[in-house]
Amino acid sequence: MANYIVMPKLSDTMTEGTLVKWRKKEGDKVEVGDVIAEIETDKATMEMEAFDDGILNKHLIQEGTKVLVGNRIGLILGKGESAPVDAPAVAAAAPVDKEAPEKPASAVNGAPAAQQAAAPRPSTPAAAPVQRNDGERIRISPFARKLAQEKGIDISTVTGTGPGGRIIAADIESAKPGAVSAAPAAAKPAAAPVAATPAGAGDQRLPLSGMRRVIAERLLTSKTTIPHFYLNIEVDAGPLMKLRAEVNAASEAAGGTKITVNDFVLKAVIAAAVKVPAVNASFDGDAIIQYANVNLCVAVAVEDGLVTPVVREAQKKSLREISESVKDLAGRARSKKLKPEEYQGGTITVSNLGSYGIESFSAIINPPQAMIVSVGAIVKKPVVGPNDQIIAGQRLGIGLSADHRVVDGAVGAQYLAELRKFIESPTLMLL
């Protein structure tokens, strides 16, 4: 039976992928599990396996082409079988789909979407435009439209927070079923994005990469749909630096690797989340999900933006294990070799700009998480010591950005108090 190879959805934010390289040529025999192509997503380059036996009859997409999730990229035929009449002779480069679904594609025949690399799929038909009562056309993504139908949401009552006022899945998730069809009288149309100053002589117009586009969309959604609040503290990093020197001296003598300041901070962030589990949560429409495990995301700067690989069940790991996990994940993030499960499912994120000399900052929440911790540089400065004496101290600035739908100010303050305790008495982290 003829089986189309389609661009799989390899992450929750992926709407398109780049076919980097064909690993099988036209006419090659293909067996289930064979690597047939390399796909670059917004976060990594991954090998794509075949899910059917047969002959790779046709490359429908050339190497280096961006392809929307679910679009056909190749065709596998059985022995002696002819290509179906609907097989395109030449595949054009896929344009950027501004209406791509915000959530993973549905499963085909009961298997996850990411495993349907060779399953034939129909293309998604364009839905007819819908208008509000005032005649204004409603802009909504196909997935959000489907979600609205399932939940019984009248989309004419929903205000879109996506690009250009488009309704996205998050807007439907936060809407109430059975809403009346009349839009609020005081509602204002979504403001149109302000156009950039046109490029002039010597200026460059740099097309957005897949990663940069996803970063832009997710952070815009975060900042416009999540009610952020911010708390900041300054802690005494002297005890931590002293313990780190002792640990590294012992590690070096034993032929081990060094523990970084960030490793200690990550361990403290995890330990504090165990003490205050209310911050290890997400807002989910009519409920709050509080997670049993601390799946820690660590922000890693890469060439094209930012990736947040996940240290899973971090509360069960030792300081050494956290250090090794972060080094491994960060290295593979920079070479785009992460697997999808290694950058999905995080519950808390830490962003550290201390190595860049930044003393303090407030980060934007990494949705759908409820909290992100921002870490600055350790700075030597005069502080008031015992007996009101001015002494040289080492101070570390830490910020917390939280989703006020999930975390109240008092809870955030309680979390930072626990975090301070672990950093200023770091031996507690080793118990």
C-alpha cells in the first residue's frame, strides 16, 4: 500500500520543520526503523525513522526546504505498486503558516502524531471566515476553531491574543463554555502591530528562523495572557562560595570535575520548590495542576536563540548528578541534538545571566509554567556585618517572575525565603 511520509510534529511548539538531508535515495529499499531523513525543528536536528516497509519511490521535498507539519515530503510504495494519481510531481517550498495549530496534531489510527512519519493524511481544509456582530472578520487558527467547537465556545465572544488579534488555542482554553453571543459593548478591536521602520541603505533584513519565530510567539503569548508579578531578593553568597571551593578541591584531588556556582543555585531552586510545592504548578483553565516532580528547565543560549532542556525528577538527583545532567543537555542543545522529550514537560525554569555580568533582571515566564527564577552575578560589595561593622561581602541577586493566577505574592515570598536559606546555608542541600 502506498504510504506518504509526512513532516512529523516533534515538539509542542513545532509548526514546521526543515528537511536537512535525505538519508535514503529514491529507489532505496526501506524497512521499519530505518533512518530516512534528518529534520531540523525549532530546537534540534533529529533523525526521522520509517514506519513502513517498501521502496522510497519519490522525494517530494528537496533538502533545505521548510515544510509545514503534516505536509507530504516523500512516498513509500510496496513491491510492484504504482504511485497514486494524487502524488504531486514537484513539491514547492512550504510558506510560513500563520494559522498553524498551537498543539500537537491528533493521533492517526491511535498512534502518536510524532510516530506517523509515513501515514497518509489529508490536508486541512480552510474554514470559512466567521464574522462578529459588527461585521468584523474573526481571525482564528484551525486548531483553535476545532477546540472551540469541542468546548461549545462562541468564538465571536473571544478576544484573540495571537498575532494581529488572531484567536489561538490559549484564548479558547481560558474562555467559558456557553458564553452569550453578544460581544461586550466596551470591547475594543485588537491593536494592529506597529510596523518596523523600513530598511534603508546598508541595513539588513534577517528572515526569522523557526526557533526565533517560536520564541517570539510564545513570549508574546506569555506576556499578554499571563498576569506576571515580580519579587527580588539579594542573598549572601559567601557561604556558598566557601563550600564550593571545598567541594571542588576535594573533587579535583579525586580526579573529578568542578561544580559551578550555577549548579549550587539550581540545587537550591529545586530544594526550595520541594519545600513550597505550590510554585511547581501550571494554570489549566478551571484547575491548577500541581506537579509531583520538579522537572527543571535550564535556559541555554544557542546561536539562534534560547533552548530550555529539562532535568527530569530533579528533586531526586544529587548535586553532582544535576551538574552532569546540565552539562550534557547544554552541550547537545548547542549542537541541536536534543530529543523532543528532553525539552518538553518542564515545570520550573531558571535563567542565569551572571556570566554576562548582569546583576539582576526579571525574566518572562516560560508557558505553561507558573514561575521562572532569574539569577544574576555574584558581586563583591560593602555590607553591614556583625556588630554593625562594614565588611566586604559577596551578594547574589535573585528574581522571581510568577503567574498570579497560580502563585500569590505571599507564596512567592515564602519560596524565596526557602531559596535564601539553602543558598546562605548550602550544606543543607547536601543532606
